[in-house]
Amino acid sequence: MSSPPKPEQTQNSSSSDSQETLRDITVVVNENYKFICLENKSNQDKPLGGRQLKVQINNSEPITYTFDPSVKLKAGKSVTFCHPDCRLCHVALAYLMWEDLKSWESGDIVQASLQ
């Protein structure tokens, strides 16, 4: 008995890879210490090259950080962005200073997304 033919894959593999990368990375906005963290929850390194982290505070114009083409987020690791006035950035070497990122206050609406 022969098995039925398998349907052809119609989805573009780069699109599939792209969606998988986004699904495995969590974007966390820390309200208290005012930083944004990307966490790779998978057991595989994830390419961030060319991706954009978009942040909007209240109704302000969104700002965008575009990752260098060679950037990968290691499996189980995270990268943290903070604004220039953040005290944690000056203490923790693992944090990245994002010059365009503005500070926010308690109660502000902060939306961040990785695209």
C-alpha cells in the first residue's frame, strides 16, 4: 500500500524562519527600572540582523532600533536596552545604551515590539 503524496510546501522558508524567530523572543518592558529586554526563550541562537525594535511611549512618535545584519541573540540569553539617564546602564556592563530611547514615568503607556 502506498502512502498519499505529501502536499507541497507553499510557505516561503524565510517567512517561516522569520515567524519562528519572533515567537521565541520575548520583549519585556520593565516599568520600575525603565529598560526594555529581549529574551531568547529557545535553545537555539536567533538571528536579529535587520530586525527592528519599535518603542512608543504614550502617544509619542515611535522610535526604532535596527539590528546590525550580523547580530544573533544566543540561546537562553537576553539583551537589555536602557535610556541614557538610566542608572542601571552605568552599573551593568551587559546593558546597551540606546541614545534615542526616552525615559518614562509610572503610569505611562510603553509599547515595544520586535518586527
